[in-house]
Amino acid sequence: DTEVTQTPKHLVMGMTNKKSLKCEQHMGHRAMYWYKQKAKKPPELMFVYSYEKLSINESVPSRFSPECPNSSLLNLHLHALQPEDSALYLCASSWTAQAGSGNTIYFGEGSWLTVV
Amino acid sequence: TQLLEQSPQFLSIQEGENLTVYCNSSSVFSSLQWYRQEPGEGPVLLVTVVTGGEVKKLKRLTFQFGDARKDSSLHITAAQPGDTGLYLCAGLISGNTGKLIFGQGTTLQVKP
């Protein structure tokens, strides 16, 4: 079972709202990721968690706040977003965060976020 | 700068035709993955290639990893309308922690 589950699938929020995106995997993976994707563009890395610790923050604005409560869960807390933050937010996971031979990154179905 | 050049970026063909998508880089990848993505959905993994010169087949799709592990190709035989979607190649570079290097994507449209 190579499944990464994301909720909600769609989210509309105002610029003053606080909301969260949630991600879950039960594959025993120790690395989890948040990506942002605009239409017809490849995904862009935002954050990497390795063994529940934040290992990479790709200079993401502080209005995006990641959280890894345990090895199976990853949240992305959203506050005071801008309309240009509207995008598909993808969670992903892999066995490790190292580029070892055969390490494969699996994506969830994504959460489509619209900021109004 | 680590780049993965993917071509073509857009392809519109008739059902039954063959096509090839290419990904090229000056960097050596420890592994390279191909994904297919439909609008509003997440990328779905098609294959991971690891060994230089490796060829993997998935029904009508054939994936090849270059001998030097710097390039890869995806060949689709007798394309079907169900093959329509965005195809992404993405590689992992040894020493880079968890950061997939993505190609620009190939939007494939197969007309019935």
C-alpha cells in the first residue's frame, strides 16, 4: 500500500483565516514533505521533515507553518495567506530523506487551496 | 544549478501514435522517477529507475535510464486517450537531502 492521504481535498479561505492542511501515511516512511504546485508547473519543495524533525525550509514565508506530530502525520498551518498562495499543496513521503539508491517519493492527491 | 531539461513541453497526437519524452541533465542522479499527473490531482508514480542503462516496461510505457545516469526517456507505444496528462520526470542527486529535481513537465494530449 503506497498511499499518502491528504485532507481536505479543497479549501477556500479568507486572508484573515487560520486553517490547516493534514497529511497521513502508514508506510513507515521517516521522511515527509510539503510541496506547492501552480497550474501546469512542476511541484516546488517547501519543507522536508526527517525523523519528525524539520530538516529543510526552502525560505517559505512564515504564514506557512509546518508541524510533524508523529512519524505518520504532517500538518501545514496556514495564517494570513495572500491570493497568490492559491495553489495545489502536495504532501509526500519516502523511506528516508537521503538520495539513496532506489529511494522513491510518493505523493498524496493534494489539497487545492483558494485564498479569497 | 541542478537542472533537469524535459522535452517536449507539449505534445498533441492522435490515438495509436507513438511518442517519446526526454529528460536530460548535466548532473548524475542516484535515482530518477517518472510521474503522471491529472489536473487537480497529485502526481502518481509510474516508475523509479536506479541503474545506469536500466530499461523498465509498464504495459505500453518503456522507461530508460542513461548509462551515465544523467538522462532518461519515456516511450509510449500506441497512445490511448487515457494516457492524456502531465508527465513529470524527477531525480534525486546523491548528497542532496530529499530534494527532488523536477523537469518542466510534458503535457500530453491524445485525441481519439
